[in-house]
Amino acid sequence: MARIRIFNIGGLNLKLSPFLHQPGDMVRMVNVKKDMVGAVKKRPGYVKYLGTPDNATVTSLWEWHRNNGTQFWNYRYSGSVLYYSQQGTGAFTVCGNGTMANGNAIGHAVLDDVMIIGDGVNATRHSTDGTSFTNTTNAPLAEYFETYQARVYAVRGTATSGTAIDLIYSAPGTATNWTNDSSSVRIPSKGRPNSLFKTADRLITTTDAGQMYKYDGFNMVDLATNLGPSTGRSIGEVEDFRFYLNRKGVFGFGGNRPEIISNPIERQIYNDAGEGITGGTFDNAPGIAYKFDYFLSAGTVTDDLTDETINNCILKYDYQLDEHSNYDFANLPTAWGTYKDASGNEQLIFGASNGQCYTFGGTALNDDGATIQSTMEGVLTFRIPDIEKKFNTVFAFANPGCEAKVMVALGDTFTKGKKKWIPLNDFHDGMAELRFPSGSQGRLMFWKVVEASRNARFQLYGFVFDLEPDPEKR
């Protein structure tokens, strides 16, 4: 008899063959998170953030803190209107000169306590009071802005394929003077510009063709890559390091070369069945880094290993643990944002296609009233996949009061429809036991945890299996 203990639950791994998996690797991992190494818990939910001033899709969310250190506004752009919320708690109010009649996302930058914004089509504008905007004379029509070397830089947002892109900068120390000592730098690239940001004390310009250019104030360097972001909206930043989506995967960038980080979930991004991220999503998927996670709104995704579909899939990367998982929100985020509230606490907010914004995390136990269904699934071969095993008992360990259901299935196939799931006993006391009926044998052991309560969470710690290999049955 062998007793196998699994108390190191890992992350989602669809790249490595299940026959090479570590015992705790997942083939499904939806709506769970890590808060201690080796264990998983149900993710938090979200609640409404402020009211719904219109029913249009929210495409941009950001904050602006004034130099006085106390005054700030949160902004949302939906439909064709820009709104502000005073101190993050006031009702969304239409900004003065805040109608753009376009529906694009909005870029922004702040220099010398003045914020400049643009959508690449309508007049670029600036604000000194946070609530009203003035058209900025001679400023380029741009969607992407960044402060660098005491200037505001803007990359022209209306270039078409095959047309050179201009990187234009303001006069020193001002966001509003684009006449005196203002000029431009030509970027001979193809495609449209789709982001502008700083990394490693260099200004980085990217295009929707995946090209990346580095500028130091004097020289423009072609990074000779097509692995830049497919959309600037997907970029998340942590300590000068960027995460973003490319059609070949999720990449990290620290100023030198892009580095792929999404190998374990490649099948969810693209696969032979054509059921990964849909083509148009690559052009506008929003992403953000928050605390120790990077979130990317990927939409409907099906991987071709488990053949399971996630309708509102959010790819989640825990960069502290280098582990992937999935969230499935009741409302797919169309824009992400963070802000520090009046108490100095960082908050994660997102907007959706229904025009409502939400605050994610904290003590919320459901998705604005909708049930959160958590699902985990793994497969175990016990390092002898060719030999049948006789299974005696299995124990699962969790927190007292756990409302999750734990199931196991024995078999010789990965086919979804052929798995016959057997539920373990009640899990409420934090330990569930199943004594298998006589003759329970199989080469593969599948295990699954499902939880769909509205007002509870669970913390899963691990499993113990008692089994006997049967070398006579290969």
C-alpha cells in the first residue's frame, strides 16, 4: 500500500504534459487565488462603484492626485463623455468640455500639476482644476502621452499602415505650450502607434504590428522585435517592469527584450482548435497590475486540453509566485483602474459594458449579488501512468465551515464526457473522506473542487491518497 500526500497546490499548467505534471499542478483553476504558498482559496467578489451616468461601455479609468497631496479625482470615459468623481466618492459628473463624440480610449499625462488628455481624433485638452478642460493650442491629435525629461511627449494616434509616426514633444516644463521649443522625432515604422511609456529611463513607443522603439532624448533605437503589445490598453506596470498582451502570448518588458511569461497557458491564448482568445480581442483587451497580480480581460476562452469554456475569462498572473490561473467575472471588465482612497488604501476598480463601475476585492463574497463559482481540477498518475491502481481512501483538507464539494474520478482517458465523478463526504468540518467501493481501479485519478456559495469562502490545503499499484494490470 502507498500513501501519497499532496500539500503543494500549484498553478495552472496547460503547456506541460499531464503525465509530467508535478502532483499539485492544475488543468483547471477558475476563481481561486493564493494567499499562502501551497494552498488556495476562493477569490473575493466585487460591489458597485458609484452610479451609472450612462449605459455605454466604459473604455478608460484613471486618477489624478494634485500636488497638494490631498485633492484627487477619479475619471471614467464611456460612450463619448468624460466624467470625474471628486475624492473618489462624489457622484460621476460630466467634465467641462468633456464631450468627445468618439468612443475611443483616452490617454493622459501630468506635468507641473496640469493634466493633458486626448483620444487621437478630437482636440487634445488640458485641465488645471480637475473638473474642466481647455483645448490645448497646437497640441497634436494624440491618444498616447508620457512625461519624459521635463516635457510631455505625444505619439500621433491617426497614422495608417505604412505611414511614418511622429513623436512630438512640448516645451520644457509645460503641458500646454506646444509652440515654443516644441518639435518632433520621426519613427519610420509600419502600423499604428498603440502605446507610449517609460521604462529604464527610456521612452518606449510601440505599434500594433508589435514593433518597439527606444528613445533617450537624442537617439531613436529600433528594438528589432514584433513582440510588443498588440494593444496598449493591456499594459500593466510594476516597479518599472511592464506586462502586456501580444498575439503570441503575455510578455514582460524591462527595457531590453520582451520576455514571454505565458507558456503554461499558451493553449488559452491560441490553440489548434481555434478556441483561444478571439482575434479582435488582441486589439483592445484591457489589463492592469494590482498588488502581486497582473489581470487581463480575455473574453470567451476554451483550451483544447480540457475542452472547458470560460465565458468572461480574465487571465491572472501571480508574478510573485510565477503562477497562472483564471477568473470568471459576472461582468467582463472593459477598463481597469486603481486609486488611493482618502485613507491611503489602494483600490482596484473596473468598468463594464453596462456602463457600471465596480470595486474588486475587500470583503465582498459575490459579484454584485451574482454567485461566484470556483472550480479546480487536477490529474494524478502517481508517476506510474501505465499501471492500474487500486484506490482505497482519499482525504481532503480545508478550513472548517468549507462549503466546497470535492469529487474524484477514476479512468484511463482525458475525455470530458467519460469521467464519472464521485463526491466525497461532507466537507463542513474541514476534512472530507471517501472510502472507495471494492474494485475501484484505474490508471488516472482526476480530482475536482467546486464551490458556488453566495456568502462563504474556502481554503483548500491538500489531499492524501491510499492506493495499491497492481503491476499485473498494465
